[in-house]
Amino acid sequence: MAHNGFKVLDSDMHCMEPADLWERYLDAAYKPFAPRGLQEYIADLRIVIDGKTMPRHSSLQPRLRHGEEDPFAKRRERFKAAAERGWDGLAQLEAMDTEGIDVAVVYPSRGLFAQALDDLDPAFAAAIARAYNNWLHDYCRPDPRCLLGAGMISPHDVRDAVEEARRAVEELGLRAIFVRPNPVQERNWYDPYFEPLWDVLERLNVPLGFHEGFGPYLPQVGDRFGADLQI
């Protein structure tokens, strides 16, 4: 839907991954440990990895007293049809058409937390990223000109990150890479350790997006400030 010759771009559109994404797409050796999405309500974006549930506190599921009405219930009902279809790429395209959006860079919802544990085994973390990217490739397949996938990489081993960035772009056709901004294993993203990643992204000529999400098991920006900070 072009407007006056211009296309409308959403540079940060989120998909909702099916709860069983990793159970279906993860390498066979890791399937017994697959991250699992929760489905207690429509658009439940929580994920369980290694027995930890993230986000750790969800504002989308308020704690209600007896008899109180859920303020998000009507909002969630709007997504019922998409949820019943498994949140597929066609549902996303229909939503984009409704909103008048021509092209979208697709970021995850549950997947924002898929690397958000400091002590993930690096090989397991790399497998989680591969599974997500394989699923995202299938998700964008209905119209890859409109759905531009942002691939996941693992920060737990830069060699895995480099390999997966290259595969995501060259083999799967994804158009960007995303990471969380949080330090992992006390390494921030300006650490020289990550130079090989910046090098390969430059050669691939793809952008990298930093995307935060509340409630990980990693340090966040707000954790750096003392309780006595005056704003």
C-alpha cells in the first residue's frame, strides 16, 4: 500500500512466535531442553528456559483481586483469530494491511528472551538462535519483500554469532540481525571480543538492531542506578 509514491515502513514490528517453536525447530540433541512458550492467555509472550520464566514480571497479566475485571481482556480478544492460526506470517500481513503498513522489519516477542540468561551453555544458545532463524525464514516466506526478518544470534560465543549471522543472511535471506543490549558474562557490546561480529556484519552489509525487553535474567540499564538517584 504505497502512499503518494512512498512505502510505509515499520522498522520494529513484532511477531508472536508459536509456543512450540523450539520444540519443533530445535536440533534433535537439544529438543528435550527446548524453550517453551506459555499460553495462559492470548498473546502470552512468556517463555521458559532452563526452568526460568521470562519476562520475570509481566504487565500483560495483572494480578487481579476476586471479582476484578481483566483490563487487557478486550485488547487480547482482538488477537484471538491470529492466535488460533498459530500467529503465522499471513496473519501478520493481514494486520499490516489493516494498519496501512507496506514493509516491516520483524523482531521477536518470546524470542527477545531466548538468549537472556547469563549461564546458557554456548552450544545450546547457538542452537536456540538457529531454530528461531529457521522458523523466521518460514514465517516470512508468504511475502519476503514485505516481511524482512531480523535474525537472532547468540552473544555467548562470538564464533557462533559470526557463523549464524552469515548463515541467516546468505542462506536464509534474513535482512538484519538483532541482539539485546545487556552485558552477557560481564562483556559489554563495545568489548573487543565482539570485533569479529562487527566485521562480518560490515561484509554482509546488513544492519544490527539492539532491542531491550523487560524482565530478563541479565543486567539492565536501570540496574546501574542507585536507589538514591534523583531525577
